[in-house]
Amino acid sequence: MQRKMGIDYGDKRIGIALTDALCIISSPYEVYQNKGIDDAISHIASLVKEYNVCEIAMGLPVNMDGTEGERAILHREIGEKIAIQTGVKVFYIDERLTSAEAEEILISSGVRREKRKELIDKISAQIILQTHIESKRGL
């Protein structure tokens, strides 16, 4: 069975989420410490192979006015490199406010401030992936 992957790419940390085998529910997978673009892409490619990933939803940092700035361009370039290395199509999901939404989820779950920093990136990746899943189902 194939899975889908969500990525919240950051300069320091990369949040990664995966779906269940039926591609219905996204779950946080890990926070990977970013040691550089080539290393990050290599790590993502190994996960794509290990989990038989068929699609990747990558967060796109769009400005609040809806325009794409330098960060969005960089994310598209990284997404292109991931697609080339893995052979898997990368979809870009507007990630505006996903970190705030992830923080709110963690606060309402009673997660302490120190622990939230460790978790926020993979929760953001989960939100990005779930948004992608639901958009494909027309929800």
C-alpha cells in the first residue's frame, strides 16, 4: 500500500507527517534536524522509499496578502529537487497559519511550552498533509 507525506520545511527543523496505508488520516511522524538541503532531500527520499510514498504535500510559505516571496520560491525549488530525486509528485499547500493552528492544538491538549517547540513542526506537517488529503476528496 502507498502512503502520502506532508512536509513543513524549515531552515533548522523539518516536520514530516505520513498517512495511514489507506491515505485517509495524516499523523505526525518526526521532526528532522535540517543539516542542509542535500542532506534533507536525501533523508526525505529514504522515507519515500521506506514507506512507499506516492504523493508529497509540501507547505508553501505564502505572504498574508497571498503573494509568493523569496521563501516560497525557495520551497518550490526544494520541492522540485525532491520530486526529481524521488520520482514522486510534490503538491504545494498554503501553510499560512499552520504553525499557529498547531500551537493552538498543542495548548488545548495541555502540552507544556518546552515540549511544544519539539512538536510544532510535525503537527504543522500533519495539518499540511490533512489539508491536501481533504482537498483531493473535495472536503
